[in-house]
Amino acid sequence: MNLFDKLCAVIAIPAGFIFIGMAVSSFLTSKPLNFHSSGLLLLIPLFFGWGMSITLIRFWLHSNGEKREAEDNDPLSSPFASDPRYRQFLHEHPEFLHAPRALRHHGFSNWISNRTA
């Protein structure tokens, strides 16, 4: 997300939560808040609020996750990267080069424990 998208999201997310709060309170009290409808139609603002806030939050988190995922896929961004045994492990097992970070760390830990045993 660029700066403008984040600015719009910062404005839209609280507005969405206001819609969600209005919908829930009007549905629970059965008294419409500036809506001339009854029953399940009182939940219409809930859908507006959901669309405005929850989807924006998920998108924001996903866009930040892409950066983290790119860092996680770089084998030399590992905390073990300064250990010469880690580079030797990657040289001996190139299948771990493009594996997720957790799998690389698990493989390296097993490799170390097997070498010292």
C-alpha cells in the first residue's frame, strides 16, 4: 500500500467500525438509528462497516506480509547467516535455499545435532 492508500484506510477503518457499532446496537435494541427499516434490514450498515474496515485491515496486513515474506525467503537474512556452518549446510543441502525460513532453521538444527552426535 502506498501512502495515499494508508491515509484512506486510516479514515475508512474507524468509519467502518462506527457502521458496525450502529448496526449491532440497532439490531440488539430493535430501534433503528436513522434507518427506517426493521428486522434483518437493520444489519445493512454491518455489511458496509465490514467492507470498509475488516477488508482494509486484512489488505494492509497482507501488503506488509509480502515484504516479510521476501525477507524470509532470503537465506542470508537468517540469524544463522553469520555462522560458517550455516553456509556449509546450505552448500551441502541446496534444496533448503528456497525453503521457508522455519523449514531452513529446522533443517539446520537437525543437521547440527546429527553432526555433533
